[in-house]
Amino acid sequence: MLIGKKRKLGRKIDEIQAGEKLEMQETIEDKDLLLYLGLTNDNNPLFIQHDYATLTPYKKPVVPQVMLMGMVTSAVSKYLPGPGSSIVESSFTFIKPVYHYSKLTFLFQITEVNRDKHIVNMNVRAENEEGIEVLKSTLQVCPPYATKSITSNTMENF
């Protein structure tokens, strides 16, 4: 547990502006695929069997779409707005298949900041190494709330 340890939270809603952008890159490695497949027990032959995939229009194994969603949600948790954030709504479109060993570039952009509802809207795009768009997404994210000290009211009677 992290009791007593201070963890840096992401940016609060008052620190975020529409138009902000984040670009990041991810490369799909064997270890990532194996961890996902082991964790989910997903044995879809399209994801792991070269002999099956060659008989499909995809021609080779593809990356599970949920892995791509995980890369997007992880970036929200780590970077924009950052730790303490929560995605409350999402929509994903998988435009083109993503293949094993692909290097993806993700572009996140804040499109709206609704301070009254404590929500930021963002668009996400991902391109493969050829510059072809493979994913687009819209997200509604609740940025981290300012925390109150658990000891702030304990000494009031003294």
C-alpha cells in the first residue's frame, strides 16, 4: 500500500485548456501480446496463428483491439490529464488492422473543457509507421479532483 506516500496527481480541470495536444509512440512487441493473451485467455487465431491469418484478408496476425484501447486509456492515466483521471465515456473506431511489431503514433487533443460538469472531451487518432490512420476515438474524461488532507480536520478541537 501507499499509505503515507505522496503520489503526484495529474492536472486539475482548472489547469487544462481546449486545444492542448499530446503525441506519443508505442511499438507492439511480442511480450505485450503474450501478456494480453495470457491475462485474458483470448486465443482468437486471428491474433496469434500465422497459418490461419494468412488465409484471411488480413494476411497476418493482428493486434487485439482491446490492447489498442488499453494504450489510449493508459495515456490518459499517465499523461493527459494524468494520474487520478477517470474515463467516463469512450467511442473507438478501428479503421485499419494493426499488425504485430507495428509502431504507432497517437495524437490526443483536448476539444472541450466543461468545468461545471468536471469533464474534458478529447479526440484521439493513431497512425501506423506508414502514416495511415488506424484508430480514432472520442473520450470524456474526469480529471483528478483536488484532494483534501485526511488530517486537516483532526486537530480542530485542540
